[in-house]
Amino acid sequence: MINCRICNTNIEQFMSFGKMPIANGFLTSDQIQNEYFFELAPAFCSNCGMFQLIEQPDPQKMFHENYAFFSSTSSYMQIHFKNFAEFVMKGFLENRQDPFVVELGSNDGIMLHNFKKAGFRHLGIEPSVNVANVARSEGIETLSEFFNLELADQIVERHGQADSVLCANVICHIPDLNSIAKGIKCLLKTDGVLIFEEPYLGDMVMKTSYDQIYDEHVFIFSATSVSRAFANHGLELIDVFPQKTHGGSMRYILTPIGTRSVSHNVGELMQKEQKQGLHKIETYDQFRQKCETSRKNLKELLENLKQKGQRVVGYGATSKSTTVNNYCGIGPEHVEFISDTTPVKQGKLTPGMHIPVKPYELFTNNPPDYALLFAWNHATEIFAKEKSFKAGGGKWITFVPQVKVIE
Ligand code: SAH
Ligand code: TMP
Ligand code: ZN
């Protein structure tokens, strides 16, 4: 029994994915001995509606000078963030005097470079120094620190308050949400706006995309849980926009309470969440059963292919794949290697199961019989790029929403 990270109510885990390593902790063979593991177990708080991890490794273990996730590796995400930036500029920053934009978790500058190009005052907060340095080399103002209440005060002192605070796939990474919300409230102008987007609980439950659950994602949000958590700190959820990114995300717009009217989208989405049963603990029991079925089916399929002597290669050494491989027990005996375009992942082993990660060229030069699509959230981009793999007789294996071979 632990206390909810938001409202302090007693909560219990509804399942465990077992011992898990750091999802982005790609390693060399001499590092295997000291590999760090923790128990990956989610819980749901029926008092405030927050889906959360019982245990999360220290932030410094996940975000540091060797962080392996570079946002700009996906060209689809580059376009997404260009559109995101335009949405903010047109919808919230027009007619403002010299507006100031702060982004938390700005990574390699994938979003902020659009603001820099358009001449906006901006500041990125990015604790992982290696990715922050990529942004800096492009002239994007970046502070390499963990955002918290204290840092918010310092930013206000140095730069003044922000017209807009932006975040993507980062608020759900930070365990002390109450302190972050306080910090954002004090960083924002009274007529400012907080906009963030994160993987959406409704999609995860609907698609059984349990691979969204890994160390970094200490929360999986819904409109209901976001609205409640931020209302405690004077911020009101005024609009929501579903996104296709990362397998189904939600963009949340929040402003200081009472400063803007609330869109009907908010109430409608909350009703939809009730209908889907996102507030009920039974929903998560069913989710657990679906995870177990998915694990069984994927493991059986891979065992079967192994016995038939078929070559299976993984596509995309995603952070999500760490949960899949460790939970299902998929190792080098099932998957020969995982192809990935990120240079710092290549030549390393995957966390926990130690499948080799190899450059993309090894996939194209010697195509396998089957490609296991770990980067299923980038399927559209990947299928468009890999027409020749399929034309040459290659088959895709996917596991979201169900384990399936795409002939
Ligand atoms: N926004 C980018 C990156 C998401 S990955 C995108 O959507 O592609 C999450 C990023 O948040 C990492 O680069 C990590 O270093 C950063 N991060 C983690 N904790 C943070 C904190 N407390 N404050 C600011 N950034 C943080
Ligand atoms: P993500 O799901 O967290 O965005 O990570 C995607 C990973 O997949 C990242 O390591 C890059 C890799 N990748 C490829 O190797 N080829 C591709 O075509 C795409 C889109 C991603
Ligand atoms: Zn709670």
C-alpha cells in the first residue's frame, strides 16, 4: 500500500510487469554486471483518477549526459512540432508584446527551433546535457537543469514571467507533479497559457498499449486526472485536442482559473472517459488480463518462428520496447538484433534482455523474414519507407492493439 502521488489517498498496484531496467539504458557488455533494476508496477487512484507508477528510479538515473532519446530522429515528429509551434503562435501569442516562451524537456530543440526561427524570446529547460547541447549548437537558449519550483523563481527573476509554458512528453515524467504545477503557475503571466501533450490513458487502455508504461512515464494522464491535479494549484483545463503522436496522445490547454472560457471539448472528453470506465478499478483488472494475453500470444509467435528457423529482427529500439521485451521474456534467441537509426544506441545492447542494437543498414542489406515493429507509433512513416521490405516478401509483426502478422 502506498499513497497517491497527487492526493495522498491509499492506493495499491493492480499488476506488476516484474523487474525492469532503465528503458533508455542501452549498455555495453561490460556494464551488464551493474545494470540497475526496479519493480515496474502501476496503480490507479480512484479518488483523483491518476494512473501512476508505484516506484520510479531517481531522475538522475534516467536523464543525464548520455540520454539516448533524440527527438529529431523522427521526421514525422519534426513536422508535428512545427505544427504545434504554429498552433501556439497563432492561437495564443498573436498581438502580444515581445512574448516569452518556455519549454520544459526541450530535448534537441525540435519544438523551440521554430520559435527561434520566428524571432521569439524563448528558453528551453533540458537536464540531459547531450541533447541540450544539440539545441544550443543551433542557437536555442537552453538551461540544463531539472525544472522545479525553485528554478521557476530563478527564471522569473532573470527573464520575467512567460506568456506560454510548453511541454511535450515530459510532465508525465516528473514525479512531484504538485511542485511542478506550483512552479508553472508562478512562471506564467496571469493571462498566460500552459500547453502540454502526453500519451493518453484512453488510448492506452483501448489499445492495450502497455508498452507506454516504463520508468520515465510515472503518470499516464486523462482529462479527468489532469483537470483535478492542476485545479489544486490554480490552473484550469480549458481545452483538449487529441493527437495521433506516440500511439495516441492528448494536448491539454490550461490557464489561471477564471481567465478564459472553458471549451465544451473538456466536458465531452470527460464524459467519454466515464463511458470508457477510466474511473473504475475493474477497467484496470481487464487491462491486466489483456496484457497477459498479449504477452502469451507474442511469446508463442516468436517461439514458433524460432523453431521454424525464421529470422526475426526488431525495428526501432524504442524506450517502450524495454517493457515489452522484459515483460514477455524476449531475448537475442528470438530477435537477432534491433535496427535503429540513432547512433548512440547502435553497437549497444538493449536494457535487461541484451538484444544487440545495430545500424539500419544491416536491416536493409540483409532483410529478415519478419520485422517486429517496436516503433509501432511511427508505423505510417515506417511502412511508407519500407515498401521494398514487404515487396521482397518480408512480413511485419505488430502487437498493438493485438499480436498480428501483417502478410
Ligand atoms: N519534448 C521532447 C522530449 C521528450 S523526452 C519530445 O516530445 O520529443 C523527455 C525529456 O524531458 C528528456 O529530454 C528529459 O531529459 C527531459 N526532462 C526530464 N525531467 C525533466 C525536468 N524535471 N524538467 C525538464 N525536463 C525534464
Ligand atoms: P520513440 O518511439 O520513443 O519515438 O522512439 C523511436 C525509436 O525508433 C528511435 O530510437 C528511433 C527509431 N526509429 C528508427 O530506427 N527508424 C525509423 O524510421 C523511426 C521513425 C524511428
Ligand atoms: Zn489520487
